[in-house]
Amino acid sequence: MRKRRNTRIAAVTALPALLALGAAAPAVAEDGQAYQIDLKQLNDSGASGTAMVSLDGTRLTVKIQAGGLVPGAPHAQHIHGSTEGKNFHCPDASADKDGDGIVSTVEGLPSYGDINISLTTSGDTSKDSGLAVHRMPTADEDGRLSYERTITVSQDVAEHFKNLHIVQHGIDVNGNGAYDMDAGKSPLDPKLPLEATAPASCGMVHGASIGEMPEGGVETGTAATGAQEPNQLMALGGAGLLAAAMGAAVVWRRTGER
């Protein structure tokens, strides 16, 4: 139904890196836990990836390798869900309530819940930084994204991590390699393209104590707050900030291309 220029090829070429992600390096601490999260495409984005996550007390290490993303574009990514037993999960096509063929951020929120941790590249990792797009990772020219960071999380997150999941944002509906208005306006802000804010992939935690995490330098971030009971109005407020931040990123990118 939609053109997917090179996105699926990029996902395939990223496969060796994804396989290498689970291979070798130091074992998780004896009292720690490790999880694998397979990121699967949403919105026919062509995006996929793998996250390896380890917990040692309240120190959370996240390493992500993903492909098939919009090349050269920032991709907001978060850990969503509840630490209070709420049943959140990755959305499926049935979340598309307006029938336009795309699950928007607004339509996905009831499924995957509010932001719990912002997977930024530096600085704050709380919900408040969910929309700090200038501190989110950017895909390379082939649509590949690598991310690694260690942060300190709340005790609630450490104890209930199995109930959480990762969502990455930013899709390319017409396959032209950039965010544009071809698929329409974002429901968060009519000045922004829907592509810039829609979820691209989502992955649920599975497996426990899988044993090893890849080597590599990591950065210690600030403490992330535990999720409160999800409130859709609050979540939409955060989504509005995402829209504003993504808008700045789109303007910056277009200006840089001239």
C-alpha cells in the first residue's frame, strides 16, 4: 500500500549487528537481571531492532541496535508502561481508530501507556525529557541507529521492569527518506507531519537472566521517576511537547538541506 524505499533492505543489512548484540562480553552481576526486547515495526514502518537490557540493583543498562528507520532523522524513544500492575502492551492495527491506516501517537497511548523513562543520549531521562529530541539518537544515512546508555532508575522500575516496553517514534509513509506532510498532519499539532510523531516500533520485555550484555562505554544518567497511574490527558500533554520538539527537528533538517 505504501512505498518503502530501502527501508526493508536497511533492516536486513542491520541483521549482523543485531545478532552481534546478543553475543559476548561481560556477564551480568550475579544479583542482576538481563532481558531481551525485540523491537517490531508499527505502522508498516519497516523498522526493527533488538534491545539488550540489564539491571544491577537500580542501575539500568540499555543497548539498542535498530534498522529501517527514517535516515538522518531524530527518533524519540522511551520506556513506556506502568509499575503499578496496569496492563499496557504494544498496539496493533486495531488501535487505528480513524481508519487512516496509521496508528498515531494519540491512538497508541491507551495501549502502550505514558512515558516512564526517556532514552536520551545524555542528561535527564525522566518523562520531562521525553521530548528533548536534540538529545535523542539520530539514524544514520542507511536508517540504522545504535544506542547505549546506563542510567539510575527508581526502585519501582527495577522491581517491575518486566511490565515495561520500548517504543521508538518517526515513520516514512511514502518512502522518500524524510518527514513530510504526504500522510497528513499530526493530530498533536497541525503544523507538523504525522510521520514525525507516529510510533515506528515497539517491543515487549521477554526472557530473564539471559546472561550477557555487550561491551562498550556507557554514560550514567540522572534518576528516572517511577510511572504514576497513567492519565491520558497528562500523556497527551507530553505528546504535545513531543510535537513541538519534533517540529523544531523537522525545521532544522529542512534548513540544513538547502
